[in-house]
Amino acid sequence: MAVLRDIVEEALFEARPYVEYYDRLRGEVFSLLKDVNSLEELISKVEAAVLEAEEPFKTDLRIFLQKLESLHEGHP
């Protein structure tokens, strides 16, 4: 779980310059993180959150998701 948290922290760090509502994004992501056991599960939860969110927060979630997926490619 510590590795997953590190990946999330890195994705948040990389997304931060591009998102409008960073604190909200961080809170949402860590809320989702409590309910998952793998990076794949977290990606699925974030994808579902994107579908439910409204703009402009939806864009923030998409940016985070892109960063998370790019980090996922480097962590099997």
C-alpha cells in the first residue's frame, strides 16, 4: 500500500501545475485510495469519478488520471 501511496503522491505532484482545484483533487484521490488494493483499481475508481464529475473539476481528474496512467506503465 505504501508503494501505491507513493505513486499517487508522484502523480499529484506532476499534475499540480495543471489543475485548478488541487486541494479538492487531493482529497478525492485519497478518499478513493482508502477503498482500493491496487493501482488498477484506483485507475478504475478515478475513471468512474471522471464520469460523475462536472467541469472544471472533471478536467482536473482527467489530468491526474493521465499522470497516474503514465506512472502505471512504469510499475507493473
